[in-house]
Amino acid sequence: MQWTADKVQEEVVKLLRPFNPKGIEITSDTDLSADLFMDSVAAMNLVMEIEDRFEIDIPISLLPDVNSLQDLVDVVLAQLSKG
Amino acid sequence: MPSATASTNSSLSFRIAEFETLVDGLDYAASGETGCNFFTPRGELQAALTYREIRDRAVALAQRFTRAGVERGSRVALVAETSPDFLIFFFGCQYAGLIPVPVPLTIHLGGHDAYVERLRSMIGKAGAQIAVGPAEMLHYLKEAAGGLKMIGTPADFYDLPAEGGDLRPFAGHEACYIQYSSGSTSLPRGVFVSQRAITSNARGIGQHGLALRSGDRATSWLPLYHDMGLVGFCLTPMLSQITIDYLATKSFALRPLTWLKLISQYGGTISFSPTFGYDLCATRGLNGSAKTIDLSRWRVAGIGGEMVRSETLDRFAQTFGVTGFSPKAFLPSYGLAESTLAVTFASLDKGIEVDRIDQEHYTHTGNVAPVPIKVNSKKANGANRAARSFVICGAPMPDHEVEVRSEKNDRLTDHHVGRIVVRGPSVMDGYYNDPAATAAITTPDGWLDTGDLGYMIDGRLVVTGRRKDLVILNGLNIWPQDVEWAVEALEDVRGSDVACFSVIETDGNERMIVVLQCRLHDVAARENLRKRVAATVRRTCGADCRVVLVPPKTLKFTSSGKLSRSAVKADYISGELSDLNLAFTEHDDSAPAYSEQRS
């Protein structure tokens, strides 16, 4: 299937739900560390969910530059475009 | 499709770490068919290299280094990805007389700045002239150390001309590599490992600890920038012509069962993990794989790298018993990078043995007070005395010695808790370029002071905790100072306002505590600060912490003005520290019921 940026964002937000027990509103600017309290164990679980959902591999070397939801969506789009 | 390397050599006789240098060992292994296999995140074979191929490519790379005029003894920083390139570069350095310095990867969301700072301090302290990393990580290396003579990807170096380059391998009395697994970001300490130390340690591990035999096969997801991954599951197997099946650490963290599937599919007999790795597998469970996983050939399931916790291992054995896993395969061990890797091993084929002690007596006595009074497990006297179990980590390897000492450096007798000190051929000569740090961990009579606490019983070591301030969460080593400095850089926080330490809670889990002197009066502003502190800690070290806001002048300092984390921790455990915004702290119902840990 052809993934658009909006569709990717929608899916990532869905995958983030289990990591957002307080149900705070998630926007492109939501900071995964500061707002969603994601530690490295949670981050690994999220990466697995995303890899499985989009059938991509996310190199961990990209994670240090992922702060916001937008950063994460950009990583997914970049990896999707690599096929 | 590559095919995986064999577990045995058809005509080469099996020699367990009998070599004086890594080059001697690799030259020997190169005459056989064993080697290293690398698997994808989903457990498919991605690359297979025999030791011959690794040697040939390492030799060719060494010629490129020398042809390019790299001086003998130069340090080469290598991003330690689990990949063929890392092995080729590590061994290439050995043939070229260069000192490899493995540097870590990071997995922390938003951890860019902290990671670059860490690389910068490691590369700087080692005085590396060259840095090598995969393409997608070059920007970190360039940002951390842009001024180096050469920074590039493995391919950049393979493109250099080789013709006419000399080989100038290290001799037995010379250096081997620098291992960063202790020390904070602010003060990194690189263990300077010699050829003598690494070959001695590999000999002890291979001949004694694991009693390697022909046909053994190693399986590992351990990071190659840690001593257990590098020494235990790269150098020791190579020096014994053992085939290794590698899974990247990230692949294990995402899908831990892939580790067990590889052991099953390829007939792994030897694999190690810190306790948390077994915990992760037990938590995920078999996931419907009971019929397809066969762990009956796994004869050594080693545990090391952090406190060995028997309850977790019991849970693993129960979960995976159906696959043929034998709890007798568990092999507790104790070691540290300053002694290359291994110091003690429990006995093979015995499983976990614990020493049960009187909890109350242990909690209330000082470091060197007589403990433990044996608790009669049949409750013959005083049924309500709580017991606590510590795992017995075994006896030191041949030629190595372990003692437990008092603060005054007197040797303690059995059942007395004190400082664990070590002596033997595996002990490092010192931290690289850091005589003061080396002196600080050397006893007056020349033993290595490990910074750990424990006691002896009949020549066997029991580790009870750490005296040094290191925090270990989910296998990550966290230096409190790194956390404190990151928090002190925040707005509204002053220098010397922060203390970070960990406590062991009653469930055996370690929890990180950050105590912060708070000068804000507004309740909401305080909560905002708490949130910023927690986020900063997560970005710095990828771990959660409990933030305790206290009034100014609460933290305790030593007479020389240094923060006394142990005094602050004691206040915390005794309940003397209460949060300014008590109503807003989230986890108060779980606080503080600690089973440990006097410092």
C-alpha cells in the first residue's frame, strides 16, 4: 500500500496509544520523552510495533534524533521510501 | 544465501586459548572452518564468515592502515555495531599494531546531545586519531570529533590502497585494546587491556569456567562494546576456534525469543546474559513456540554483568522447561572490565546455588559486621525471621585470587561482608592515561578494589551489592554524576542541588531516585520542574526515575564539600526526606520499602 504522511501519522498515533495511559492529546509536536514519559524499554517496544506495522527496519542510530512525534513519522517515511 | 559456519573443524585440533596474542589465535583458527554468523532482526542468516575470511580481510585492512602511514600504537575508535565490519576492524588493528577502542551505540529517544558528548569524551580521553562507524552514524562521530586525522565508514577504509603495507602485530607483552565500560561521561575511564590480560582471561574462561569442548557453539546478543560481549562472546570463542552466532542487541531487545530460536536452530551450547535478559524472555513467554524451540543442547546458560537474581532465573526455567531447558545449565559468574571480564565461576552443571541469610540481621549490621546468621529453612527456631537469598558466584579461576577486605584493608573471614578485591594475570595494568583513577582502585598491597561488596563461604564468592555509586537499570550502566549534571543544567536548578542514587525495592528491582533541592514556591511550578527533570533524565540515560523535591539545605555533603550520595540515600530509605508537593507525587503508595542497601 502507498503510505502518505497523514496516513503514517495516523497509524503511529494509534500505536502510541498503549504508551499514553493518561490519554493526553497527541500532536506533531508531542515530545515522546517529556510528554509521554517513554524510557528506553518503552521506546524499544514502540519501535517493534512500528517495524511490524510498516514492515520496515528502524536503525537505532536514528533514535537519538527523534524527539517529537513528527520526528518519528519522518523516520518511518524515510525508511518506507527505502523499500 | 550464505550458509552458517560449522560447529567443529574437520582436521584442525581443538586448542583452548593457548595463545599469547590475539593474532596468534586468529592465525590458528584461520586454518579451520569455524567462524562467525550474523542474523537479521527476525533470525535469518545475513552473513557468515569463517575465521579464515575474517583473518584475510583483517590482514588486508592492516596493510591499508600502515600504507596510509598510521603510526604504530595509534588508537582507533570503532562504533561497536554487531557486524562483520566491527570484527574485521578490531582484528585489523591487531595486525597493524593499532589499539582499537570500541565505542557504544545509543538507543535513547532524543539522546543526540548526550550521545555526542559521550563519544567526544571517550575519543578525547583515548587520544584516538581515527574513528570508524557506519554511514548513518558518521554525523555523530564528526560532531564529536571532527578534527581527527581520519573519520569514515568501513567502506572508506577498504578503498584505501593496500600494496606495500606492512604487518606489525602486537607481541605478547604489548597492548591489545581499550575497553570503556566503567566511568561516567564526564570522567570516562578506559580499561587498558594487554595481550597478556586478554589471553589469560580467555584461558581461564575457556579451560576452567566453561570447560569448552570441541563442538561447542556460542550464541550472543550482547553488545560488543561491553566486556561480556567483547571478551566473552568474541575474543574467547575466537581464541578457542568456537563458532559464534550473533544477533544484534537491538534485535534481542525487540524480540527476545529470537535469541532462543537461534540457540535452538543452530545448536548453541553456550550463551550468557545479565539477569534482565532472562527476565525479558520469561515475561514474553513462549508465545506459541513450545513445539519449535529445543533448548536441550544449551549446556551453559551463563549469568553475569549485574547482580544474579535467582527468582527471575527460576521463572525462566519454569517457562522454558518444556523446551528441554535444564536449570542445571545456569552458570552464575562474577567479573568486571578491570579484570578483563571474568573473575569467578560457579561449578558447571550445578545450576543456581544460593546462600540464605537472616534479612533483619543483614539490614541492621554494618559493612563488615558478622553476617549472615544461617536461617533454618525448616523454621525450627523463630519461624517469622525473614530470609533473603544471595546467589553464590563460585570460586576464582586458576591463577586468580579473590579476597574480602574491611575498610582498613584487613582480610575478612567467611560470612563477613566487605570489599571484594582481586589479583591475577587478567587484572588490567591501569586505566588508559589516568594514573590517579588507577591508584584510587588499587589497594596498598597491589590488589584491584572492585568497588563491589560481598562475602566468602568456603572459597566461593557471594556478591551482595555495589559500594560504588553506579546505578544499573535494565542492563544500562548509569553514572549518577551524569544524571546530576544534566539536571543541574536546567533552569531553576543550581549546582549541588541534585543527588542521584538507586535503591533495591522489595521486589528485587533497582529503582533510580533523583533528589532535588527545590526553590520554587508555586505548587504547579514545582510539578512542572518535576516533569522537566524526569524528561531530562530520560534523554540522558533512557531510564525512568522517581523525582523527590526537597527544601534547600537538605542534601548532605562530606567534610571536603563533596555530595554524599550514601548519606542522602540513607535519609531517603529511612523516610526522612519528604516531598514538598506530597499530594502530587505519583508513586507514594509504593515507597519506600527497601530490602537493602547500606553504603
